[in-house]
Amino acid sequence: MQVRIAVADPLPVFRYGLMEILRAAGFESETPEDLLAWAGDRQAKVIVLTLRSEEDWHLLGSLHRATADLMLVALLENMSVVDSVRALRAGAVCVLPRDASPAQLREGFQAVVRGESRVPVDALRALVASPPTLPPANEPTPTERDWLRRLAGGATVGRLATDAGYSERMMFRLLRDLYTRIGAQNRTDALIRAQHKGWL
């Protein structure tokens, strides 16, 4: 099976280091600027995504909602049970520490390509033991509420994108996903709904 692979990390040296580790294991990868657009077609895909900020967590959820066939490998800055469970519930199929050795990364990645998963035992136990406590699906996350507040205050999408570290195109996609989720037709409708719900 031909698998396309994307690597996303804020640090270029780290990102290209991951790509070299994968290349040594026989996998070619790329670093698309707009992961949501890249994930859009039907070809089998794996994304290795570092989770360091709320925006990264939001992107993980958006990617998972974009296509069910996407295999998401989460690299965690803080390899805790709580963050591991959160990543799995958000759509990751494999959770690894960001400071994993090249051998650990290769093994985890090869497992994902084979259709298997690498999950810390403590995280698996916590996942099985407790029912998910997710916020309602149609409510914005704290980061999304901040975006809505800033838009209501006159910020441009370009400014939001710059501050969040996204391309403007990706920011438009994330906002469109948010508007759809809260039942809004466009930005104005989203801001009216947000005001009415007390999210601003």
C-alpha cells in the first residue's frame, strides 16, 4: 500500500530530523503548509503532528474530523497519561513522546503503517476505565472562543493566523470548520451566535 506521509512540527530542524529518521526507515515524507488541504484526498495518509499548544490540539481534532481514514501520530511534549488519553480521544492512533529515540519513532510509525497502534499501558488503562468527558461537540474550545472574541474586536483572519502560527488559508479552514460546528452560515452569523451564547 502506498502511503503519503506529512510531518508537522514548529521547529524546522526537528521537523527535518523526523523526516530523515523516516527516510532511513524507507518512508518518504513531506511538510505541507496546509495540513487540512493536504489531508483532503482519498489516498492513504499518515500525519506525524507535534502537540505543544491549544492550536495544535485543535488541529488534531480538525484533521480527524476531516477524514476518518487519516492515521494521526501524536508527538507529545508532556508524555502524561492525561495528554495521551486526550490525544487518543481527539483522533490519534499512536502516541509517542516528542523526545523519543529514532528507534522508538521508527517502531511506532511502522506499527501505524501496518494498522497497529502504540499506546502507553497507563493511557490505555485510563482510556478503558473512564468514560470520555468531552465538551459538547457544537461548542467552541477556549482557543476558538478567543478567536471569536478577537474577530468581534476587529482582528483580521490574517492577524489570527500570524499569532497562531498558521497560514492564512489554514486559518480560514479552521474558522470555517468552527462556524459549521456551531451552526453558523458565515462569520457574522458565528459572532451573533457567540454573543447570544455568552462565548464572547
